[in-house]
Amino acid sequence: MNLRGCILILIAAVMWSLIGPVSKFPLEQGIPPLENAFWRALFAWILFAVHAYRIRAFKIATKDIPFVVCFGIVGVTVFYGSYQLAVQGVGAALASVLLYTAPAWVAFMSWLFLGEKMGPIKLCALSMTIIGVVCVSLGPQIFGTGKELTFTWFGLMCGLTSGFAYALYFIFGKTFFSRYTTPTIFLYALPIGAAGLLPFFEFHHKTPTSWICIITLAVICTYVSYTLYYAGMRWLEATNAAVIATIEPVMAAILAWWWWDESFDWTGYLGSMLIVSAVLIIIMEGKITSRVLNQQTETI
């Protein structure tokens, strides 16, 4: 693997791991989670708009407008909003773990809607994901370890929803992401997503600390991280990039423990390991399948 690409993807993943722990600061100061999501989308949009202007990348085909609108609603309104609600409801560490159920959602939806085969490897990974979610959420009650996590069922559902919405990034990516630059897509998707959040919260007074955290979410965790990730993708295969990015929930858990004293018991760590392992299994299974298909094509 190219070292430059690895470093760029790694930095992007570390930046993404900041989302949950950093979001907790304004949440603790009374800022609604959906307002956090709104400002993150709005400020990031300004940066992507400047970027799109500099590279003169504004045009989107008329036929792709419905896709962009749909992506703005699902990929920004639902994704950003549900993740913030999950951070509030279950904590930054568990929210990040639930986000990484996304590859399992992708495998399931590909089987359901795209007719892709659900082989034994994918079924195993899907089972590991489900068991992992049960362990991190219900492990103390099931195994009687004596330590119960403080979370709400609504927060848990929001965490799974964020994973589902994140999974749709891959579905949208197969249709139109390759046709446009990243600034072009987010130039239109982010304001649509931000507008979708507006009816669901009221603006609150923000301290300087809250503003710094919100701006960090927009600049570091959104604009810079996406820019670095896609720059790294020019030097790496998508599979290798996805494997490196799985450091995100690990870093998020470390930061949540360091800043907010969040921790799991052994069942939570076991569940987290199962989910991350399932992600790696699905990714590597896709890589192996691609190699086999390429070999068959060369033989033919």
C-alpha cells in the first residue's frame, strides 16, 4: 500500500473519531443535537462552496438532481441528525460503534435490492454484527456483569439509523459519486440537508466553547476529513482505505474514555470487537471476490 495514501486515510479517520467526543461539549451546555448537526452542515457547506468555486465545479446534470436531493436528506439530514442524537442518547463511544454497523446494512440491502448473493461469509459477518450490537447494549443485563450502560433505547435506534444512513453513502456512490467532485456534491447536498433539520429544533444561546466545537465539527470533522480521505483514495484501493478507516470507532472510544470517562465492561468491548471484525470480514470478502472475478475475466 502507498504510504502517502495510508497516512491521509488514517488522519481522516482520526478526524472522524472526534465527532462524538467533541459533540458532547455543546450537548452538555444545552445545545440541541439537531442544532449541532445543522451548524456542522451549514459551515461545512460554506467551505465546500468556496472549494467548488476555486475549481469551477458547479454543474450537475438535470437527471441527477433527484439523487442529490435524496442524498442531502438521507446523507445529511438523517445521518448527521441521527448521529448527534445517538451521541446524546448512548454516548460518544457506543454511537461510533453503532455507526460501524454500516457495512452490514450494505450487505443486507445489496442482497435485498440489488440481488447480490448473501454467501456464508456475509451471513457470518451479519450475525457477528447483530451479536455485537446485543453485547454492547444488553451485555451487562444478559451476562450479569454488574455494570449497566447508561443509554436510551431511542439513542440506540438513532445509532443504528446513523449506520443505515451511512451505508447509503456506498449505494449513492455506485450511482453518481464517480461523476462529480466531492465539493460539487456537497455544494448542493449540504444546504438541502441543513434545511431538512431546521423544523426540528430551536436555536439556543451558545458559549465560545460551543462555537469552537461546532466549527471544529464542520471544518476538521467534515471538510478537511472528507478532502483528505478522497485525496488518499487516489493512492489506495477502496478496500484498503476502508480497512484503515476502521480505526475510527477505536479512537472515538479512547477519546470518550479520556474526555468523558465513558467505558464498557468486557461484554461491551467484546461486542465492539465483533462489529469491527465483521466490518473487516465484509471488506476483505469483497476484495477476494473482486480478485476472483478479475482472474476469471483474464482467463476468458
